[in-house]
Amino acid sequence: MNRLLLLRLKARLRDALKPLSEAAVGGITIALLRTTRFFDPDKTADFFGRAALFIGRRLREDRIGRENLKAAFPEKSPEEIEKILAGVWDNLGRVGAEFAHLDHIWDYDPDHPERPSRIEFSPRSKELFDLLRDDGKPAIFFASHLGNWELPALGAVAHGLDAAILFRRPNSEAADRAIENTRRVKMGTLIPAGRDAPFKLGQALQNGQHVAMLVDQWFGNGVDVTFFGRKTKANPTLARLVRQVECPIHGVRIIRLPNHRFRAELSEEVKPVRDASGQIDIQGTMQAVTSVVESWVREYPDQWLWLHRRWR
């Protein structure tokens, strides 16, 4: 009985302290975003990369990342695994520093296209992008937590693409407000994940907009897919939207290059899988999308976010 009473008291104390802890997280987030903006973005990215590496190697997520890498790349040596994992932490720190400068990190000026940008495109990616932007039809873009996953939305708006972006809110309301205010700059229409998100996304497609979303995290109520030879769950929203409004599917990724530069790449169209009746197959389509993401990660394993439990 005493033990049960103690557990109840702990639970009530935890509930009472939760708003305070969330407020603290929100305050720290706001302070970091505001402070980081006063410093040179490139030097700050270097510093945040080193800091994330130093701190991250002491967190439990480091063990999760190592376990994931060993499972995905059984052929790699321990030294290779550690090198990749170090790159993961460095990339994560840089993403954090770059987030504070989202309003000018994509320094493309449509009025002066001759000015150099830190973002480069392949000729084929630019050709595909221009076609999708100018055809007057909806399309779906998927991305993953690779390189800097915040930048594709900026690129869409900077180059005139009408986009609706699905995003996940942080647990802290204060942090959510600070982050959403930052994301609202030049990022198109932001749609928070939730029960009404599929309806809003479907409506955007019906209105001729382009919809974008991240697709590479575990989703408990998702469909079964194979990722690096192991079963996992994928969010079926993308495939269900294509079943509702048939439109092209393309992947987009931002690869981190040396000297604080990036390369933006747009994949060829990913054809949806259909069942015997010709209807969009939800599981098969999500497997096709997941296979594209896996090919990206295999190419740049140190730029993907291995720190969450992709397999359960």
C-alpha cells in the first residue's frame, strides 16, 4: 500500500512539474534561436557541430544510433560505424544552427538569379522542378531526415512553387510557437500533423497545390515496409493522398557539401504500386517510397538521423 501511495505521489508531482519543464524547454529554445541569429551562420554551424558531437556521444541516443547502424550495415567495421555516427551528430548540430538562419540561408534572389547561392542544383533536378512548378497540376514531394531536411520547403517557395508542408509540432507549446514562427518565414503553407491533417492535405492537392512531407520515421499505426532488410512501419498518408487525388510523386533531398554548401536533388517520378483492380496499393506504394529513402541513406549514411528507433 505504501509503495502504491508513493507511486501515485510521484505521478502527481510529475504532472504538476510538467508545465514548468515545458516552459523551461520553450524558454531555452527561444533564447537559443534568438542568440544564434547574432553570430556568423557558418562559424555557428561549425561550433554547433562540434558541440553536438561532444554532448551526443554521452547520450543514450548514441547507443541507439550505434545499434541501428550495426543492424543496417553488418559488413562495416566498428571503426566505420563510429565514423558514421560521429558524422550524424555533427550534421544534427549543424541543422540546429542553420535553423536559426532559415530566413536567409536559401540566399536565392529571383530578381538577381546571377548571384551565387550556397545551394546548387543538377540540371535534371532543375528541369523536373520547373516542369512541376509550371504544369498547373498538384504533386506530392517526400523527404527524409537527411542532410538539412528543413531546406526543401525554403527552396520551393524561393523558386515559386506553391507548397503545403506537413510538419510535426514539438511537445512544448512555447518551443512550438518559437519554431513555427521561424518556419513561417518563406516556407509556404504549414499544416501541423493531426487528425485533420489528411483532409487539409487532400484539399491542398485538389486546389492544385504541391504537398510535401517527411516519410522516414516509425509510425505505430502504419503499414509494413522493409527498410535495410528489416520490417518497420511507415506512415501511409502519402499513398492514401495519391489514392484520393492521383498526381506525381517525387522525392527531394538536400545533401550537405563541404564549405557550408548544399546540393538539392529531385528524384524522377516514383510510380505508385497498383493492385489487380488498378487501385493504388497503399503498402506497395509506401514500400516504393521507402526504397528510395534507403538508397539515399546508403549513399550518405553519416547525414541521416540514425538516433531514433526506426525498427521496433
